[in-house]
Amino acid sequence: MIRRLAQALARGLERVSATLNVLAIGGAVLAVLVMVYAAGWQVIARYLLSSPPIWTEELSRRAMVWAGMLGASVAFRAGADPVLFPAMVVMRGKLGAVLATLRALGVVIFAAPILWYCFFGPNMNMARGFLGRSLSRTAEMIPVSMIWFTAAVPLAFILILIHVAASLSLHATGQAPARAASEPGTPGSPLPEPLGKTP
Amino acid sequence: QVKVALDSPADLNGSGTYVWAHAFSTYLNEHGIEAEEYQRGALGGDDEVFDQVTQGLVEVAMAPLGITSSLDTLINGLRLPYFFSGMEQIDHALYDNGMLERINEPLLSHGVRVAGVVTVGPAAGIFNTRQPIASMADMADLRMRALDEAQIELFQAWGTTGTIVSWAEVPNALQTGVADGYLNPAFVPLLFGHTEFLRHFTPADILVSLRGAIVSEDWYSGLSDEDRATVDAAIEAANAANREWLGTQGGVIDQLREAGVEITELSPEARAEFQEASAVTYGRIVNEEELAAWQAAIE
Amino acid sequence: MIWAAPVLGAVLLASGLAIAYVIGASAVVAFFGAGQERYLAILPQQIFSKIDVFALMAMPLFILAGEIMNRGGVTRVLIRLAMALVGRLPGGLGHVNVMTSVFFAGISGSAVADSAAVSNTLVPAMREQGYTLTYAGAITAASSIIGPIVPPSIVMIFYGALMNTSVTALFIAGIVPGLLLALALMLANGYFAWRDDHPRAAKGELPPFLPTLLRALPALCIPGIILGGIVFGLMTPTEAAAVAVVAAAFAGMAYERMTLMALFEALKRTAMLSGSIFMLIAAVSALGYLGALERLPEAIADMVTGAGLGPVEYMLLLNVIFLLAGMVLDTPVALALLVPLLAPVALEQGADPVHLGIVLCFNLTLGLLTPPLGGCLIIVSTVTGINYWRLARAVLPFLVVEIAVLGVLIWVPEVTLWLPRVLGFIGG
Ligand code: NA
Ligand code: NA
């Protein structure tokens, strides 16, 4: 009974993780498009308009931060990051659960201080945490608060922690899929799609 | 131990900010407070170092003047073109008329304090790759590299155009014509090896180039009275060393000439023309209230 | 206490955790071990500012251009052009393989994309003509590293961002070394063709030259736009990358009618690949900050002077370290970990920043061909089914040739610096 409940909870968490991942993919794709648009517009404007716009460089750069941070969370869930021992990731059963716990521990050790200092500054003062400080600063050329751009950092790590929790709970309840979500055999950088048949 | 983050090579002849930082840390070390200099870039770029100062992780840093202006814009008054007659007038406004205190008022709650204003050399002029500039009209067909929006507007006010190029790409931009020139103090092209392609310089005395010496307010306000007195004395010694160094920087124009840069002086009429056109941009650099405060402070 | 960091790192690595997170977690533990945990407060700002970097902007865009090309049939058109050009020579398809990589290099910034695309298309064709599968795979892997040497180059963009070196100058400096590398590989292929009597294509088997060239023109325009735009100073590398994306999309539509779905996939993979690299940058920047706090760079500089290493000796040592690192580390990992630590000393000793950049980037891309972790070897063996270690052995002769080219680049800086100097992108 308890086992069934735990399994259902784990599946629920996995659905949350999957849904958030879809949103992150959408956001990342949008951010890449904004990059292309801003950088492309800069070329056109420099040669066609008398006064080139001043915001294109910054917009393109900030969009890259969003694309990259959201993309990092997507890559994490897909298992597309470079790994030295990919065989460990596809391990299942007891040993698989132990390894998954170790991996989760590593992610938490890295993410915890980042998230803590995103929210809290000296003396646990939230106004002086990373986000609080960004809130009171203005961007360079785009007249908005820096928090619109810096928020990408904590958001990505929160997403990653949710993905870790989902994956770990699947392992713990013996429901981890037989194969990892990642493409097989690509511990280097992700592999582009095949080109199709021989010419 | 006090960390002092540098923003330039450790060069006591060429770098005004290093003169300040070194005088400051030397004074502290001689008076019983341990201070250590960190090379430029070691603790991160300007933004990162500023952020570390606001959190009390780095005690003292040499930083661009405008870095605090994302918190409060009063300090931008020091970047008004053709506003101050020179360093003496700037010091007069800051210290005799209380502008430094007013600049710091809104900053302290963010954990940062401007301890001093540091000059990096004689006033900035106009460099370009193409032609001598003796008047505003000579600039009409140039595309000048701009640092920020305010500079773009300054160039527009001068009847020319600006384009924003990041510093790392400036040499390429100048060589390939993406930009034709820039505004900088005379020593800059010498320091960065740009004299090979920047063939013309007009000492237009646009403004005194300044950097800021910022300190962590958490650290400063947490000092004992005795230690704070020592730090204040170190700041004073550093300011004095920096102003004295400025007096030794007269030979830069000759060095430019030796490097093959043609120097074009402005006639008083031409200078007045630049001055007048520049005033149009004041409203975009500071707000009305801030401008009034600075005007009152230079009286 | 500081020993806890490498121990944890080893355990996490063995658990199959991605390298970026291993480095990140070890860095956090190292802060505690060094008694500097108060400075963990820099992490969020450090991560943000190391990613929010002008020089990095061309990277996602060039990745995207390559992704779109791969999906748009551009590669196949380039292969046919290479066949029409050099297919008749002895060892024809081997030359075609190298030549395709040169064309591909002018558009794509990564060796991995090249090795995947070519193993999928040209390797089967080579096999049909009577080459051994192993030889076909080996020359594919070996020539794929022309990709990041001829501009555009993701490795160089990364290097430029880390070392504050002009990406434009690096790009232009990579042209001659890239062509030299191609020439060396073609000579090696010619030698093997003679020794092992490799087939050459019969006249009727080759695509007709003129129609093939015409069909390839849109694809060839892309490197033209990128290089021309950068060399003539019309665009920054970032802008050129954006234009390349648009051009690749048009070329893709002209050749294969790219679907919206394919475009979406390309955008998604771009974000993921950039994200992987950014996470690595984030983790390494934490470690780098601790190093600066503990004055590690100064200690290394002192060690180098203390050991009495001159500029030449240090440059050689640096290359040996990087070759060894390339064997076990992924290119961006090795780059992010070692370059900020070791390269500044070489600069202080008077090395030219652009020359140093090309040498180190060239060196690190060789790591894609060296086991145990050779990125291109893994991909070629995955796609073609050749045994990984057999492939590694077959690549070895080519690797020797490439290390010889690296030697030339180290000893004769002019090979690298001549073109950017003539075009006015570096002084002297
Ligand atoms: Na390339
Ligand atoms: Na190839």
C-alpha cells in the first residue's frame, strides 16, 4: 500500500519534471530565436539605418544567458552533458539506486550554495542576496532591472533539482526506465541527428 | 587582511589607479593593518568585483566610475563633457562642497562606499584613423566607437555618429573601419598599442577621465575608531599620491608624436563650439536635480 | 581537509555524474576545505558574469548554423563537390573525405558535427568502393578536426572569451594552419593509397563538375559570407554567425525543404549544447575563483620561473600537459580548467596571444582523437560500428602527422601570424 503510494508520488513528481522541462525547452528555443533576431538586426541596422540601435548587443547577450541556463536544465534532464563513465548511468536495481543517490548528492552540493546565495545576502538579508542586488540595479542599455536576466541562474538550478528529485524517486521506487533518457554512446558532445541514407 | 582589487597593471609610472591603490595598501601595511593587492582580473571583471565589495568579500577595489551609477546616478555628473575646468575643481566640488558625501548617501545601504575619485591621466581627446580634426565639422563623416548610450548622444550632438563596440574588439573595429576613432585620454592608445592605426589626435580636453576607489561599507563601518582613522588617513595619502602623479603626466603628447600620431590643436572658437554642443547632452547623463547640485558645487 | 574535494570528485565521477556537476560539487567542498566558505557567496554572480560574455555570443549561433546545415542536406552537396574536384586522384575518396571536411569547416565550428555527418554519408560510400571500414573511419575522424581550426570555430570563441583575446584575430589566424592540416592529411592519404593500392574513382562514377559546382554554390556562399564579412571588417564574429544561421536556413530550404519541426529540433539542440558548455563554465569559474583567492596563478608563475623554464621550454611543457589532458578530458573541460591557469604565464613570457591561442586550440582538438576519451573516435565508432580501440589504433598514423603539424605551428609562429598581420588584424 505504502509502496504503491510512493510509486504514484514518484510518477507525479516525474510528470511535474517533464512538464517543467517542456516549458524550459520552449523558453530556451525562444531565447535562441531572440539571439538570432537581435544579432541579425544589428547587421541590417548598421548598414541600412543611419543610427544603429544600441540595445541589440545587450539583448542578444542576455538572451544567450537565458538560452544557456534553460538549455543546461534541459541537457541535464536528457542526460546530454559530458560524462566520463556513461555505463554507470544505465545501471538499475540496488546498485543503480545507490549510484543515482550519489549523483543526486553531487548536484545538491553544487546547487545548494548557489541557490542559498541567490536569495540570501550577509546576515540572511534577502535584499542583499544575488537577486535582491540585481533588483536594485539597472541593465546597461535596456532600461529594466537586472533581475530579468539574473533570474535565469536560480531558475535553472531549481529546475535541475526538481529533475534530480524526480529521477531519484523513480530509482528508489524501482520505476526508473530501462534505458537512460539520453542517446546511447555519446558521452562527448551531443550527436547531431543522422543525415539520412547513403548517397 | 584587507583585499585590494586592482583594475590595471601594477605600473607606478603609467597607471593612476595603481598609484592610488599602492599608496593606500602601503600606508595600511605601514600602520598595522595588513593589506594585499590582487592583480587585475584575478577576482573577476569590474562587475564581479563590485558585487564582491557590496557583500564585504573584497574590502577595497579600483572600479570604473560609473559602476555605482546602476544604483544611483548622481555620480554621473563627473562624466559631463566640458563641465569641470580640471581636477582642482572636481576636488573642490567633492570635498569642499560635500558632493562625495551626497554621492555616498544612497549607496551605503547597498553595502558600498566611494572612498575616493581617482584620475587616470590628463583629459580625454579625440583619436581617429582617417583625418585631422580641427573643428566639429571635420568629424561629420566619421563613425566613432561609443562606450555607451551617453557617448552615442554626445556624438550625435557633435553632428557625427557613434557605434557601440566592446573594448576587446576595438582594435579590429578600428582597422577594418567598423569604427574610425574613439574618445580617450592620450595615454590609452600607447598603452594598448593602437597608435599603429590611430594616426590623428586632437587634445580636445573633453573631460578628466576618472575611476573610483570603492570600499565595502560592511567592512568600513565595522572598523574600530582607531582603525577607521588609519583607513581614512590611507585614503588621504592615496588621493595625494594620485594628484601628484597627475602632475608628472605631461609628456604623453610627445610620446604620441614619437609614435607617429599627428596632433591637431583646437582653436578657442572650435573648442567653444564643442563645448556648446556638448551641453545638450547633460540632460541625458544626469537629471535636472543632479545637474543643479553639481552646478552649485563647482561655484 | 582540502583532500576531501578530489576524493568526492573521484566518487562522483565514478557514479556517472556529468563532469560539470562533479567539478561544481568538488569546488564547493574545496571552499570549505580551504576555510574560505564565506566566499561561496560569489557563486551566483560569478556564474552569471562568466556566461554573460560578449565573446561567447557567436558560439550558440554557429552551433545553430551547423545544426541547421546538417538537417538541410548541405553536407551531401558539399561531398559531391569534393568528389567532382579530387575524386579522380589515387586514394580519391580519402581526399574527398578531407576536402569535405575543409568545406564543412568553413561553415561549422565543431569537429563533432563534421565527424557525425561524414561517418554517416561518406564512410559507407568509401566501403562500397573497396576501402576497409577502419581506414574510412580513421580518415573521417582524423580530418574532422579541421572543423575547429578553419574558422568559424567554437573552441576559439571559447578561448577568446576565457583569455580576452580577439575572436576575429583567432579566426583569421586559423585559416592557414587549417589548410596546412588538410594538406598534411591528404599527403598521408596519398601515401596510404600508394602503399595499400587504394581504389580511385572511374570516370563515369563521378558527378559532373559544372552542375555539381552550381548546385553547391548556395552552400559555398555561407563560408564566403562568414569569412568575407569578418576579414573585410563588415561584421563581428557574432553578427557573422547570425547571418550564417539565416543563410544556412535558406540553403537548407533550397536543398531539402526544411520542416518547422527540423528547425525546432535544431534550436533545441543548440540551447542544450550551449547549456552543457555554460554549466561547465559555471562550475570551473567557482574553482577558478578559489584558485585566485589562494593565489594559485602566482604560485604557478613562481614555479615556472623557479624551475628556470624559458618561453620555449614552457611552451613545450604546456603542449605536453594539454596533449595529456586532451586524452582524458573533453575539449571544453580541458580548455576551461587549464587555459586560465596555465596560459597567462606564457603570455607574461612574451608569447603572442593569438599564436598561443591557435597552438592551444589545435592541441586540444587533437584530444578528440586520443583514447580513452576521444570525442570524435566515440562518434565515428558509434555511427559506423567500428570497434572503438581498433579505430583509435587506425587513427594513430594520422595523429602522428597532426602532431607534426602542431610542431610546425609551435616552432614557426609565422604560419599562424602571417595572414592576420597581412590583413591588419594584429600589430607588428
Ligand atoms: Na570551422
Ligand atoms: Na573528413
